[in-house]
Amino acid sequence: MKTIYKYDLFGYVGAQSIDTMIPGDARLLKVGVQQGRIVGWFLVNPSEPVTTRTFRLIGTGWWVQDDELDDFDYIDTVFDGEFVWHVWEQRRP
């Protein structure tokens, strides 16, 4: 049985990368801002073992090294007042 859970991805803006423990088969549905925190809503099977998933936050206008996102997939863009954040997830093997 699956349900939708919310996980903090970036508790404060300024964290550029975060590892989050999430059930292995979780499917990311949406990223947004709630109460000043960047969070993700995932469809999960709570009985699945958790795994570490790495997310990266890039602000509009930030410089990114040529190869910095080679191992990441674009997930979503989040609007937070005057700021626009782009969320990436590291590919899993």
C-alpha cells in the first residue's frame, strides 16, 4: 500500500546539497515551499527500506561548474517570493 509523505529537502535556503532518507521506491510528485522550507511530496510505500537520495538546489543566476550537474536530473522549479530555485536529484545507480 502506498501513501503520500512530505519530506524536507532544504530546510533553509543556503543549503545547496542535502541527503534525505526516503523509502527506496518513492516517487517525487511535487516540490514546493511550505512555511519557508523547500519540501517534496513523494508517493511512498512506508514498508520499503529507506535509502539516501541526494538533492541539489541552484538559484537563478548562480554560477554552476561545467560538470557540476552531470550526475543529476532536473526535478522542479520552486518560486519563493522574489527567489526562484531549481531542484536537481542525483541519479541513482
